[in-house]
Amino acid sequence: MSLLHQTIQCPFCGHPMHLTVEVTDDDQEYTEDCSNCCNPIHVRVHKDEQHHSIQLFVDADDEQYY
């Protein structure tokens, strides 16, 4: 398990926001509120073992399709 420190931009207001993500072997999906506008940001984390990389997906919570 390791920590990933990443700066993202809020999909609502564009404000830069610092995320610290605990990377595990399982994919993660959660909601983080913007520290500036308080809107919910949808965050997905995927550990790609084949390419030895971590993929971070960020979008507005209302852009999700089920």
C-alpha cells in the first residue's frame, strides 16, 4: 500500500485541490467535497499492474452514468 499525492482541479469551479489517495490493490471509488465550492467530486482510483501505473479519474458527481 502506498500514498499518491495529486493536485486536481475541481470540475465545478476550477479551483486546485490537493488529494492524498491511499493506493490499494482494489479499485476505489469515492466522493470528495471541493474545499472551495463544496460541490461533490467523484474520484476513481485504478491500479494498473500490467503497466505499473495508477490511474486517477475525476469528474463532477452529476456526470456519472449508471
